[in-house]
Amino acid sequence: MIRRRLLLIGAALVIGLVIMLAENVAADIVVGRTPFTNGRLGFIDAPDGVVLHFAIAALPMLALALIGSSRRWLWAVAIGMTTLFATFAVWQLRQDYLADFAGGANIGLGIIMMASPWITLIVMGVMALLVRIIGARSGPGAV
């Protein structure tokens, strides 16, 4: 039980790290920078930025790991939504880059990204509840 949970936590952290790194490498590429140069990677230019980006990317999967869920569909939702939010951030960066960052810092994007793991967790919770309700109506062993 403990070993399985530790494996899930490890998987959650690795998945979050991969998503974070992929997002930031893509961010560098869409603005024409070489990734990992001058101590900068995508949106990240400070150590506290690394921690925040990692926490945002890993939180939905980490929550699943901590409760011990091995339901693949929930993990797929968590990974999919986190990846979609990261893709949106890179796309928005590209739009800002094409406008020569005319509006300055994109505060709205920052708010969306900070809320993204919580939005993902809410969606996962609602989906799990719906599956449980539908399973209860269908009879025992249906889910």
C-alpha cells in the first residue's frame, strides 16, 4: 500500500516535471530563443518561478497520488487538462510576442495559470462524482 502510493507520488512528480519542461522549451521555441541559455528557460527566469511552475504542473497528479487513485481515466483527465493549460500559455505567449508585448505583463494569463490546477481538480471531482452516480444507478459492479 505505502509502496504503491510512493510510486504514484513519484509518477506524479515526474509527469509534472515533464509537462513543465516541455511547456517552457516550447515557450522558448515560439519566441525564437534557444532553450536553456543564459540561465533562462521559457517563462522561468528565477528559482521561485521554477517552484511555482512545477507546483502548477504537478498538483492535479499529486492529488491523485496522495489519495491513492490508480484510475487511469482520472490520470488521463489530469494530464490532459494540465497539458491543455500549458499549451494555452505557450499559445498566449506567442500572441504576446507577435504583438511585441505591447500590453506589458499578461496578468490574466498568470491568474488563469495559477487557477488551472484547481480548475482541473474540480473537473476531476465532478467527473468522479458523475461516474459514481451513474454506476450506482446502473447497479453494483457497473463502474
